[in-house]
Amino acid sequence: MKYKVDVVRIRENSIQLNGWVVGKTPESKAQFKVLDGNKKPVKARYVATRRDDVSQIYYKKVYDRDFGFDIQFPYERGKDYWLLIRCDGRTVKIKYNEQLVEKRASVLHKRIEKIRDLMNMETVHVALEFWKKNGLKALILKSKHKIQGLDNDYDYGEWYKLTKPTEEELERQRKEKLASEPLLSIVIPAYKTPEKYLREMLDSIKAQTYSNWEVCVANGSPAGEGKIVNRVLAQYAKEDPRFRFVDLGENRGISGNTNSALEMAKGDFIVLADHDDTLPEHALYEVASAINKNPDCDVIYSDEDKLDMDGGALFDPHFKPDFNQDLLTSVNYICHLFVVKRELLSQVGGFRQEFDGAQDYDFIFRCTEKANQIVHIPKVLYHWRCHQNSTASNPESKMYAFEAGARAIMAHYERCGIPAEKVVKGVDYGIYHTIFKVQNNPLVSVIIPNKDHSADLDLCIRSILERATYKNLEFIVIENNSTEKETFAYYEKIQKEFPQVHVVKWEREFNYSAINNFGAQFAKGEYFLFLNNDTEIISKDLFEEMLGYAQRPEVGIVGVRLLYQDNTIQHAGVVIGFGGIAGHTFIGLHEAESSYFHRAMCAQDYSAVTAACMMTRASLFREVGGFTEELAVAFNDIDYCMKVRNAGKLVVYNPYSVMYHYESKSRGLEDTPEKVARFNREIAIFARRWPDILKNGDPYYNPNLTLRKSNFALRDLQKEKIGEPYKLEV
């Protein structure tokens, strides 16, 4: 028997235990018993839960069985209790009391547990499987990331306490008179809500520092089953007229129940909330403040985190970017807190029953499509309660929700006139991969600067010609001061073998921007693909994936996922501010590892992507003046992305277009005083050209996340103040 108790919570007069047990075979069945200090049985509530991860690890496949447990039993403080687990003839006893629970919850104990987890035989088994599939280097890297994870500066609970408003700030908010105080209608559909959770939600609203609100609850509990909900709502309504409710007497579905609550709302703005979640005290104040600062806004959303079932612990914060059109079609990243202006609601209509399970996703699409201004508040203003039947913790429990989500995305494309072929499952449930239709088979000019390194160049060109399924290509190779005879012999050979390859000669000093601008003059394609010579294609549909985005009129640039030779990430988008100026996201993360909310595997808009592999429309390239030749070596691709964004176009990162990048072999390192001085000059040039984004922060990142690392970790509060840019040390 193998077992683990993952979570222990003491709440008021009860203890809750979550964990898992497996026996010798998948058919082995565990039995549980709780005893008090006198070894007498204690009545406990037991619920079996899915643990497909455990099944996969121990039995090599997912079995349709519940290997997890959720056990709750009455608890009297100061006394001892024992959990007995019996399976396959073996029994273990685990002791619980306040001191032991507190000790096990300590940071030191958690680190010891993590180290034990890394050293046990199950971890060794998983590691061996990972090694077989991905290689030794990948295993070493993943292990390194696991060990580094033991030394995070903060866990989120500690971090949240340090960053949440002080009592003095909350009191200031209560007293502040805003220039405009819109009525906010909090709309809540209720359905057989547990009294404890309903009261926690209503109390969290009652405690708000902003007072001009109303609560509109539609109780969709079936007749005879909604008495407790009605009693609670009647009590709050009697004590405070801002609480209003209606008893529907039947379940009209999540959309029907929500629409009934919407009909009650009289507010200037509608705030959507679930019946078992909570809001921090300053949530509505921040919403009202954002409306005052942005009088034209008609959609507002915030960051969020998750709340455990007992309401005592916060975890898994989601710090989001500002509005990100393509990320929204990859995943419903907006979710909570979502606020919409009444006029916009009247225009787009309420919730649609045919999208139940993803009704909020469909609603968000329709609102953002029509919005004049979308405001993101980069603060956690919503605590999403997480339980086993919630898509927040167990996506497979609501597969229908993800199927509805795919239909919501396709409906969005149809309304917007975007020629999408289909939407399929991405890296995980709830992560979507859109496959677009390529229109008219346009010519793509692949522009590759080259200095010697003919073997690398040959691998680059042949990998595309032999593996890529898209064939309407031409290659413009820009010869840049090569010195080896073999290089020129190769040029003659490759042009004779492949007539679509053309070599042009650059005869001045190295200047990446000028070289590419020169090569573009010879290109005949409707689209340019700027490409390094030290790359190799991985995904055969690379061009179709890129063109699918590039052909959309609102898109100006498409970037790709680039991997090092060991299958770790070299590029998955660029954040302005990383390292002081700009840097790649998720560098060194193995492709088999999960990134922050799967961002490395979500198509999305970024401020920039690398020109090591970057597609852009030829007409747009000419319109914005190509690459800035003042930036000869560094940041010229980032600068080009900034110019394209300044022209009102999007820069899209597509993770399904994948290449190897063997990292700047032909140019060498910045390893001389002259090169370092030039690099520093170009930093100053870039900072002079784009001061606002360096000062205000990258809109596609989040000010709560660090600029010192590429993994989207929490800001180190000792070294980086939230809202301030990271100071580059040159």
C-alpha cells in the first residue's frame, strides 16, 4: 500500500483530510476509520475522489476508479485523533492533533516533505519514465527546477498578506468620496448553495469599503430544496435593503438562473459572481476607482486566486495580462472578476443556454467584441472556491464545459469573420488550439542572413524544403562577408539544386537591421519570414500555423516557439522589461514541463517576438520602414515589433509553430570591450525610442510578477516594488 495525506485543515470544530491510497493492483480497495484518543470510533464523512495522476504514476494508465479521499470528522481542540487506513492486509495509523497539524504546516516541514517526495521510489520511477521519453539532459533540468522550487522567497499566502491593503488603507477607502459613484449590481445565480458558502459570499460583499452596490440573487434551487437559501437571503434582505432576491422555484440552468438575476439589476455596471466564492473587502472600491479613471470603459476584469473549501487558505493566484485577444481564444483567462456596463449588456444580450458549461466564456467574447474600452485591474479581487467537482480543480469532471468552450470560440470567430477551420484540445483540458484556414496560397519569402556556416544553412533550408507541408516558398539568402571557399561553392550548389533559393550579396559591415532590409528588397513574397541560419524545422505545418494568424488583417507579426537542441525553451514570446529591457519568456523550461497557467503553450499576443523566426506582411514591413538600422545588433527585432504595434497591429506568439534554434552561431558573443560598448549604446537607443513601455510596464505581462526571471514567478518584494520597473545594471 502507498498513501499520502496531501492536505490537512482544521476549521472550527472539524478536521478535513485530502489524500490518496493505492494498493498492489488497481482493484485494491482502501478502508478508512477514525478513532479518538481513547481508540473509540468517530463518525466521519468519507467522499471518494478522482486521482488520475496517481493512477498514471502507479499503474501506467488512468483507471476509472477513485484513488483519492476526502474525509471530514468532528474535532475537539486539545485532543488526539487517529486516521486508520487499511488496504491489501496492511494498516497504517496517522496521529492528528493541533500541535502536529501546525508542525506539518510549517515551511520547514513542507520543504522536508518536498525533499522526501523527490527521493521516494515513486519519484524515481516517474523520473526513469521521463528519462526514457525525453533524455537525460531533460531529466537533469527538470530535477534542477524542482529543487530550485524549494527555495521560493514566498509562498502565495505569505505574499498575499504582505501585499493586501492595510486596515488604514481600507478605512481610507471607506471615507473617500469618489467623483463618480456608479451603482454596482452584483449578480449571483444560486442553486442549492450550502448555507456556509452563501453566507461567506454575502458577508464578503457586506464588508466592502465601497458602499454604492446592490446584490441581485436568483435562487434556482428546485421547489422544496431552496428553503435554506431563501431563509438566508431573506435575513440579509431584511437587515440591508441592498440585498434583493427572487425564488425561481425551479432550476433554469446556469444561464437561465443568471439571466433572472440580471433582470433584477438596476446598476450602472453589472458585476458577475458565483454563489460560493468571495470578494476581498476592497474589490468594489477598485472597480469604482477604475471607472473613475477610465470613464469610457465598459468592460473591467481583475486578477484572481483560489480559495480552499473551508475558506481559510488562498492559493494558485492568476496574475493576468491586459486584454489579450488571442490568449482569450486559447483559454478563458479573464474569468473572474468580470464587470460589464449596463449599456453594453443591453447591446449584447444575456447568457445563452446553448453554451451552458462555458456560458461565461461566450458572454465574455460577446462583451469584449463590442467594448469601447477594456480595463484590467492587476490586483486579486476575486477568491474562487475550489472543490473536486469544480473546473477550477478537476477539469475532467466537466468535459461538457470544454466542449461548450470550443463552440463559444468558433461562434466568436464567425461573428468576427475570422476563417477558422476548427478548435481542438490544446496541451490540457480548457486550453484550446485553433486551426485557421490559409487563404489563396500566398508566396512566402524566407529571408536568411548568412556568414559561412554553410552546414547550418543547408540544414535550415533542407529541413524546410523536405519537411514543411507548405510549398509556395522562396529563399533569399543574404551573403554577409563570408571568408570560406566552401561557403561560396555551397551557394552555387544549392541554387542549382533548388531554383527557389536565391543568394544576394551584402558587402558592407555587419548590421543585422540593414542586412535584412537589403534582403527584403529582393523578396517577391506577400509575406516575409525572417529566419536565422541556425534553425531547423520541427513542426511540418509551421507555415500554415503562422499564416493562419498572419493573414488576419489585425495581425502584424507572428512568432514561434523555439527550442534548444535539448528540447528546452529558447523563445516563447518576449516581455519588455525582463532584465531591464526585454527578454524571452520561460527560457530553459523543458517542453514537457508545465509553464505558468500553460502560457508557453497558449497562442497569445505579446509585445514582441524574436526575429530568429518571425513572419510579417511585406506591405506592413515597408509601411513602418523595416528594421531600424540605428540598432545594428541588439533589440532591432523588438523595436520592429514595437513599430508594428504602434501602427495598431497585433504581435502573436504561436506555440504550435516549432523550430530548433541553435543560438546565433554565425555572429558570436558580445565578448569584447567594443561589442559590449555597442550593446550598451543600443540599450540606450531602445530606451530612448520606447520610454513609455519601459516606465509603465509591458501590458501583456503583470506588475505582480518578477522581471528578474523568465518563469512568471511572484515579484520578490525585497528587491522589486510592485508597480516599479526593474532597474537594469549595465
